[in-house]
Amino acid sequence: APVATPRASVRVDSFREFRASELTLERFVGEVSVTEVTDWEYSGELANPLDPAQPARTKQDAAGASPLRLFLATRDDPGLRARGDDARVALREYAP
């Protein structure tokens, strides 16, 4: 049977805001955005599945939704590693 391991407690500073000078970006993880997908159904004699003017599905970026970019970074605090704390940070950037 699997042995349950105790979970590390989440500290309040895990959710704080940082100044750009406190962090070093390590790598770009990816981008998240919203896309609206519409499935179309046509009926009647004029319905033609091969007609490009009658698409079966259309995709469009959501209006006003700017992408959210994700990065991995490290905190520039020598005391963190001395205490054995994790200096890694996940960042999310929102476009203005």
C-alpha cells in the first residue's frame, strides 16, 4: 500500500508580489489564451459540406482577452538557500 507523505505547509510569502530586481527569469514556460470555438450546422437544400463559405467549425481569439504568459524564475536572495528554502518562483504576466 502507498505510504502517505506529509505535505509541506504553504507559507504566506508564497503568494507575495516581487519587484523585478528581486528575480531572475530562468525560462519561458508557455502562454495561455482564450479561444472561442463555434460549431455550425446547416440545413436545407443549400447546405453543402464542401462549400468553404459554410464552415463546420470556426475559431476566433476571444475579444479583449490578452494572453497570459508563464515563466520560471529564481529569487535573488542568498539567505533563502542558506535556510534551505526553495528560491524557485512561478511567474504569470498579464498584458496591460
